[in-house]
Amino acid sequence: MKGKSALRVSFSMLMLIPLFICGVQIGKSQNMITLNQPDNGYRGIWYMNQPSNDEYVYKYSGGLGTYCAKHQSFAVYCDSVKKTFFCYGGTTRDDNRHLLHVVSFYDHTTGTVPRPTILLDKHTDDAHDNPVISVDDAGFIWIFSTSHGTSRPSCIHKSKKPFDIREFELVPATKIENSRQVPMTNFSYMQAWHVPRKGFVCFFTRYNYPAKRTLCFMTSADGVSWSTWTRLACIQEGHYGISSVEKGKAGLIFNYHPEGKGLNWRTNLYYLETSDFGETWQSADGTPIKLPISEVKNPALAHDFEAEGLNVYLKDLRYDAGGNPVALVVTSKGYESGPQNDPRTWMILRWNGQKWEIRPAMCSDNNYDMGSLHIESDGTWRIVAPTETGPQPYNPGGEMALWESRDQGVSWHKAKQMTSNSARNHTYARRPVDAHPEFYAFWADGHGRKPSDSTLYFCNSKGDVRQLPRLMQEETEVPKLLINH
């Protein structure tokens, strides 16, 4: 990895790093101490962003324990132990807005879940600080505790034993900066992927670096010593991005924030990929890309949604059987909730080897309706998403549905409405890495217009839904199967 080799931490640096707890020096307030405490049930965080002063109350809100779309992944299936390990933004027993980082697993052999482990208290009510998970070749579980901007620290933990959630230890992570190794104590919107026999690749955001939201990339052979941060894109006011690592590629879709229009305007769709661990980057047609991308019109542009006056909300990135990228996005006319910005159109953008094909899939009623795309080896494509109107219409989420396509996204049919008559909107359905058919998507519910409890769920590939227990009486329990009337 020319220019990006992750160097070993020197002995003197190792002596320095223990002075930090998740990037906060011991002695300062709000230390995020590693807790490793068993919880007595599964409870997600409720979160809101930007009061809207209308009937929808907030720009977006709800049960956001598996938020946000730019965090990946929340779950990983490990075939050697027949378990799906997952993490989420949890809460205390008394406060549904107090963020805890929580880790657990679903045992496919027994059909049970254990008491989850509280890894740490993030000392915030901001679900942008939700954790993400990865599992390495040896079965060690890695939790990346991200932060919203630079005002709070970030950190990395690793399980003390393979495939074991009971105890984690802080990783003394460093990065290369100006040819020196320095502690790595802050990152946002982390997307951490482990590549077998190679190590980690991560896409993430750094604020004001120089754009307000600059897309970055880094690698590590061991999860401790990380490479120099590569700036990928910094067009005008910056970006949101979603990545995927599969079929020998690490790829990224992203939009951009035009100068002077503010955070709530995001448009266009761009695509970048690397096949050599970040040595070189190219567009879908193989055109080499010079980094960082800083111009609106550039070879990575997949579609000019700005010319159509549309906002673009990123949902997922996958690769088809031929290794071609497939992007899932939602477009709308504006950021505000409500019918004035309909239609919210789910769009499939697929590179066919020659050009980007763009097709509508279905519609829903909020920009922050979040679902995941599955592309199966038998050619079936599936979307698990809250596309059906829920108890709080035009707020994020709704009732969950399973959609299928047998013609590579040309047409879709609703195979099953997975939830109905719910008290709270379901949202942010997340696809596990190497998803097992019995733990196919993972999400939470929550009231769209006021603080509420938030319960966690998962489904199988047929659309059957199970609810994780909010309060456990036993050490392990079978999640409740929901009967959809």
C-alpha cells in the first residue's frame, strides 16, 4: 500500500495513549469510560433534529437507534459461529434520549438473544454519535464510536475474546499525520469494513477539512495503526456519502451541498471506487480520478439531479453479479416534511457497463425513510424499507414493507407488508454484512412527533418480523414473532 502503509505504534506513543479515554484526557469532564455492563433489555434512542414549527414538529425524528444512513454497519453475520453480531444506539432505563453504545448478537442455532452489553455512555442525546460494528478474520468484534462533528471525541473498542460481547477494551488508535503517528480521537459518519486477509478500509467524514463535511478514507492492517487520511471530496460545502466493500471493490456514492444554500439542500449523485486498497481511484467507467474532488462537474458524476431541482437522500450502495455498482436513493423537491415536497421517489441507479441506468422503484412520504438493498446470488433484488404510511404520516418511517425485483430493478412488486397497525413509525432498516436469511434487516420504531420509547426489530428474508425484548427476565430469550394483521 504505497504511501498508505499503517506503521506500528512506537513504544513511546503507547506510553502516551493510555492518558486518553475515547480521546478525552483523564481528569476532564464527561469521560467516556469503557463500561462493559450487561443490560436487562433492548431499548433504542429517540432523537429529533431541527424543530419545524408545523404539524410535523421536527425536520426528522423518531426511534433512531440504527441511524444514520451514513453509518455502516450495524450488524455482521459470522457463519463460523452462526451468529449475527449487532450494535445500536441504546438508552438508559429511565431516559429514552440518553445515548448508550450497546452490543449484542442473535444466535441462529438457538433462535435467542442474550442480555446486551452496554459498552459506554456517550454523554449526549445526539444519535449522530451512534456506533458501528465490524468483525475481523479472527472473530474479534470491533466497535467504532463515532461523533457528530469535532466537539466530542471518538474511539475504537475491540472485544477481548473472539465472538464474545461481554468485555471490550479501548484500542490505542493512531493515524499518520505529517509523517508522524498521532492519536486518532475524532471521526464522523464512520463506515468501517473489514476485508478478509487485508485489514480495514474506512470511509468517514471530517468537518471543516476544508469543506464543512469532507469525505475521507483510511486503511489499517490491524485496526490500531491507521494510514494517512485521504481526502476524497470537498466540493463547496461538502457531502454525505454511503460506501460498500464487496466483489473486490471499495466504492462510495455521495451528493453535495451547494455553496450558500445550507445543509438542507443536497443534490447530485457521484460515484468513486478503488480496487487496490485506496492506491488509485476511478469512476464507474474506469476514468482515473484526481483527489480530492473539488468541482461540481467531474468524471465521478453519475447523474445531475441539480439540473432537475431535486434533493438527493442516500440510502444504499451494492454491486450486481457483474460487479457493477447499484445505488439506492430517494429524491424530493425540498427538505420540509409534508405533501408539498411529494413525490419522495425511491430511485435505482445502476451502472450497466456503459452508462448509468436510472429507474424509479416506489414512493414513500418522508425524505428520511431509510431502507436497504439486497442483491442475492439467484438474481433476486430486495428492498426492506418503511414505504407504507405509518401512524405519524409524513414523519420519518412508517410501516415496513418487503419489495422484490426479478429483473435487476426494472420493476418492483410489494412481496409483503411486514408491519401494520403500529403505534409508532418504524424506520432505518439496516442490512447486515453477509446478511443471513433469518436476520435480514434490523431497525427501530419511535413516535414521529414527540419523544417516546423505541423498540428494536429484525426480519427474515420472507418479511417475518421479530421484536427484541425491552425487558428480559432470563439470560437469553427468543425474540417475539409479530403477527401482522
